[in-house]
Amino acid sequence: MAVRSETKLVTLKIDGQEVTVPAGTYILQAAEIAGIELPNLCYQPLLRPWGSCRLCTVEILGPRGGLIESCATPVREGMEVSTTSQKVVESRQFILQMYLIDHALDCPTCDKSGECYLQDNTYLHNINANPYRRPKLAQPYRHFSKYIDYKWDRCIICARCTRVCDEMVGVTAISVVGRGLEASISPSYGIDLADTTCTHCGMCIAVCPVGALTDRHFAHHPWELDATETICGLCDGGCTLNIEHNRGLVRRVSHLWERGANLGYTCERGKWGHETVQSPERLYYPKIREGNDYLDVELDEALRVVVEQFRHYQGSSFAALVSPDATNEEGYALQRFTRAVMGSNSIDRLLSRAQAEVDSALFDSFGVGASTAGLSEMRSDSNVVLVAGPDIGKVAAVPSYWLYWAHRYRETQFIVVSPDQFPLADRSDRW
Ligand code: FES
């Protein structure tokens, strides 16, 4: 957490350990800074505190003390907090027993098994039996979309999914409908998810602490997978992704919360773009055109043909265009090839007309064809943001999340200049 020099600091004690944090920090976050991990179900970094599950309960010691949810209670100077008192442990055990009355407990067939917060906390809090019980109710899976399944009897209505959809992705495609035991998550207005503004980012699945919202393309247990951290190359956002794989195949992208430029959040391309890696529609061999036919050939043969053909176009008769999907490294390699091997300086990036105009306006204004501020500054420091060009939710989705976030939490204003109407334009101060 960055602390500005003018930020007021507060010192408190958590489990006897002194910790100093900026005023306004919640107890759960202060505990994290002190290296104490508190259990939670409805807390999600960057989303507004919800305080509904109460699993993060701690005890404030002293005359004005008592049990309180740590994720939604700001620290006070001199506060003393216990995260492990008997009262705290017993209240968490009671809360878990309440959840377990109605929870499906179909862990062996649940994708979330092994990384489910409810499962982990049931184990950690030593819940072996439940004195509270009634007949379990069950409902079949609901297929929300080609990506998303919903299992009602696993849902704990923590609203992480609906909050991320509204507060971060900015589309409110799903919401909580009904009350009490009949409450469920549903596409907004009860319509088909395909008819909402859903962007298929999968963030609702990513933040679900139990297995209520699951990925229809994933059918593994987390312990079967190895992980490799990488940077997404599918837009300019530079998001950190956690690629999980086994037996030589990519199985899913998971989320490293509070890491990288994206702090764990992803868009549709980040979440499911990996499927192109093993798509059956990929080319397995280079192709050479002969007349109207394309023939599969070995790589050596393709390279031989390229060398033979390119030989005739050295110097100014050669130009290269880099795909906008290419990584910096690929673009660098191509420009080296164009200049050093082909002897031409004619190299450019393939841009849509709108992108080219934005690049040129940036160049005229700032001397570089790119933003002069980092993405994190847009989220944490900006008062007004000017968004020019096409739907940022499509071309750079995660940066658009920071706009919604800054708008909601810091009252950052944003102005959208675009001929197109899209969700960010609808929520802007001026379009
Ligand atoms: Fe604090 Fe749910 S995590 S109330």
C-alpha cells in the first residue's frame, strides 16, 4: 500500500503486534500488513467492503470492544484487536455451521474442491459435525452462457460476483434476485445472459469463493495442475496471468490477486484467449501457395521458399507491417529483420484508423505515441481522465476496470470522446 507523505497514520495492536497503517485501512487489511491472514468469504481486494458473511470476525478488546467484521471496520488509533480469542473462534465456527446447513456439500464433484474458501475454513475451524440441520434442497446447474455454469445450492450469496460485475467490469450483467433461502444469482432482469451487457470476462467465476459459478470449459482439480506466471500479449494492458497446465496442455488461467498491472483481474481474452494455443483450427504446418491451393510443407522447406522470394525485394521495395496482436518482442524481432536483413526502414504497426489517430494525437501532445502515465496512476492519482477512441472495454478491458473503480471510489471524472456508445460512455460524466 503506497503511503503519501500527507496521509494520516494510525497505530494499533493486532494479537499483541504493533502495526502502523494509513487511516481508513480496514482491520483485515492491517492484519494482512502485519502478516496475519484472516479468514473471509465475501471480502475481495478492491471491491467495496460488504460485511455479509462475518467469517472475518475479530474481537476488539477493551471497554468499547466486542465482535466485529474486520473487512468493513476501519482501524482506530490505539485499538487492540484479537483475531484468535475464544469468542472469535466460536463465532466463526457458528457462522460456518450456519452456512453448512444448506450448502450442497458435493465437494467430490465440485471444480472448486481444493481451493474453496468454505471447504478450507471448515477444515481450519475443525467443524466435524453440525448440530443444525434440515433437509438439503438442490437445483440442477443453470447454464448462464457457453462459459459459465451456476449451481444454486453451493451459492452463499456473498455477492462478490455481482459486485465485481458492477464495480469493476462496469456492466451489471448479473444480480442477486429473490430473498432469504430463495435468493440466487441470475442474469439481470431474469433475461438470458447473452442479452445483457455481459463481456464474458469470467470475473464472476474468478471471485466466487465457493463452486457456485464455475467455468464450463474447465474440468480438473487444482491439485492436478502446474502453474506458470506470464504476461498476456493480447492487448497493450500487460496483465499478469497464471497459466495452469498439465500433460502438456493449458487448462485454465487463474488469478494472482494484487499482483501485476491488473492486480489479478482479467478480461475475456485474458481468461479464455489461451484456448487458441491448442485449438484444432491452428495451423500445424507452414503452407505454400501453389496456384489456388495451399500445401502443407515442413518448416525448412517454407523457410527456403521465403529466403528465395525475399531475395528479390531487398531495400526500399520491402516493407513490414506488425500485427497489433504481436508482442513487443515479436515487433522488435521483425523490425531488426526489416532493417538489418532486408535493408529497409519501412516498418509500421497495423492499426485501425481510430487507433492511428489516437496515436498521432498523443504524439503531437506528449511527444510519444503512448500514454505518459501508468495504469496504476490512472486508478490511484487521477482526478479527470479523457478517454478517446473506440470501446475501451473491448480494446483494453482491464484499464477500463480502473476507470470504473476510480470513478466509484475516488470520484474521478471521465470524459469519453467517441462516435460509439458503449458501457463506459454510458457511465461517463460526459460523452
Ligand atoms: Fe468480512 Fe465477509 S469477509 S464479512
